[in-house]
Amino acid sequence: MSNIVAIVGRPNVGKSTLFNRLIGERQAIIDDQSGVTRDRQYGISDWNGKNFTVIDTGGFVSNSDDVFEAAIRDQVHIAVEEARVIIFLVDVSTGITDLDEDVANILRRSNKPVFCVTNKVDNYERQLEANEFWSLGFENTFFISAMTGSGTGDLLDAVCEYLDDPKEEEDSIPKFAIIGQPNVGKSSLLNALVGETRNIVTDVAGTTRDSIHTRYNKFGKDFLLIDTAGMRRKSRVKENLEFYSVMRAIKSIDEADVCILVIDATLGIEAQDMNIIRLTQKRNKGLMLLVNKWDLMEKDSNTARDYERTLKQRLAPFTDLPIIFTSALENQRIFKAMEAALQVYENKNRRITTSELNNVLLPIIEHQPPPAHRGRFIKVKYITQIKARYPAFAFFCNHPRHVKAPYKLFLENQLRKHFDFSGVPVAIFMREK
């Protein structure tokens, strides 16, 4: 099961501030302007060696009063279904409100670990006032100030006890997650792949309760498809479709080796897609893009080339990934897409010998060494690949701290140029020698 921590609660209790605190970033999103939280709804955190995704549910509510409270209740239901741990945030300065009581009632009926966290407890007087929140009946009750960080360390210690330890991916069958926004054609893609060949496809019970794992074993290809398209309880998620699909995508990304991001050719790549791409990169997953509904586009001889160029401008600097134009409805280039996914999986697991790395890269580095820093010349002695679940390389040199990001990008580009790492993140570490 994925390590997802969802922050729920009514508006203005400080969900965005706590979210920023937990993921260690200070985005300028704590603002009264409506919609400011839009593209900062989820991020990666780690604490005590445990890695988890934090979801700020506040980013998913539309600001109209009639659906506001209903939308928050919906979100709490979805969070109960999909998250591993729930942080129920309340505000000491307002005391317990009716909506707090409603949310508490839903959470008490769930069997998920719930942390009732009282925010804005930043002085002794408020510490005393905060005691009323024990009456909501949650054993895990914490008093914090998200703004100053006071109490958040203890909260994280307690949350981490309920999360899984990071485990090494076993080198078994490749797992591909089909991800993307609603209505881009994820289900059609899965049906096009396995629809006519149900007899040689076996459904494997998923590791999570509800993502469907379909085993594909045909034409010498063998892999698991993790489908996020299966929506349950449709009536409940009308208002919260975006929130629901993001939760599903995150769970699938966690389980997969390679993510196949499906976008609608007629809409292009949208902000939510960019968020999902950033998440796959932070999770060090393989990635490829499937531009679906290509049959609906008016085309001339350069359409695909121009479309791909525009996409890569949006994706920069991570432009080294396969982009396949498909029509799931007309079965166009579906199998080419699967071959590309298998190639990305192979690239992710590629190991290069130390001798080959040094033979190829040292002459290039000698010809174009890192810029000197304050008169110090930087000399790279040798390079080796680190054992990791994705391509990671250590460059040993005399002044590792003085090698700046642009030169690391140069090294990454050289690695991509000489060895095939298309579709996978490459990590560069400078080490002292």
C-alpha cells in the first residue's frame, strides 16, 4: 500500500502552511486569493528514513458556498478510502465548529489512523485552550504551530510509525501504470491492449485494495498493467473528480516501474499533467508520454513533429523521453507504445561498468572540465555507477562542493548522449576523492 498522508479539515485552519512545513518547501501559496493552492496539492516528504506523499486537500475545493461543506465531507470520505494516514487539522483560535464535529464523526467511523492536530498553538494560553480538542475523541491528538514548526517533529515521529519502510524493488515482472486525467482514454487504452485477448490475460489481485493489476503475456511480452481508470462510487466524486484521480495516480506511481502518462491530443499537456510528471521524477520512476485521440487531430506532414516540439518545450529540462502518438479507439500504435514502455524499463535498470564509464566520459571531462571556483581547479578522477533503483552516478573529484548545477546538467546530458537513458531520471553525485 502506498504511503499517502492526507491533510483534511475545513478552510483557513492552516492546511497549506502545514503542507509546506511537511514537504520542506516555502512556496508563496499561503495567500487569500482563491485558487492559489491549485498546483501545490501534493509533494514528497521524508522523515526518519521513511518516504511518503503528502496531500493538501485544500487545493481541491472550489470556493462556492453551496458545495463547499459538501465538498469537504466528500474529500474526507475519499481520503479515508485512499490514504494510509489522515491528519485532521483544526484551529485553536476558533475552537470546535460544527463542521469540525461533522468531519470528526466521519473519521471516527473509519479504521484508518487519524491524527487530530490542533494548529496555531503558539503560546501558553492557547496551549490551555487547545485541551478542548481532546473531546473529539482521538487518541492521537497533537498541538502544533504549522507557521513556526513547533510540535511538528513529534507529530511526524508518530505518523511514521504507521508508514511502510522503503523496500527495494524486487527484480520481477515490469509494472506499468497507466496514469492521466479523467477522460483522456486510459480505459480505452487498456481495452485496446487486452480487450480481444481476455483468454491469455489473467487478473492478478492488486497489492492495494482497488487498483486493478492486469497481467499481459502475449507475443513474447510479459508485464503487469496497473489501471487507475476504474472509478468507484461515481456519485460521491462528482465534485471531487480531480482530487480522486490525483489520489489514484499517486498510488499507481508508487507501485509502478514505468508510468505511461496519457494526454488528450486535443487538449495538450495541462498543469495537472505537469504536476504528475514532477511527481514521477521525484519518485525516480520511468516515464513515457502517450498522446491519445490523435485520430481527432487535423494533420499535415509536420503536425506530429511540431506537436512533439511544443510538448518538449513544456517538459524542459527533462526532454529525453519517448512520446508516442496513438488512437486507442482505432488501435493506432498501441503495441509500439508498449515496446517503448519496455525499453524505458530496460533503461531504468541499465548498469554500466566503471571501465566503460571512465573510458567514455573522462576524455570529455578533460576537454571540458568544471569551471574553476575561486582559483581552485576541479579535477574529476573517476566515475562509477551507484547501486540504486534508477541510474545514479558518483563523480569523484577534489572539490565536490564547488561543482555547480549547470555542470551537473552537462554531465547528465553526456551520459544520456552515450548511453540510452531515455525516459528515466539520472542522478549525479559529486564525491570527495
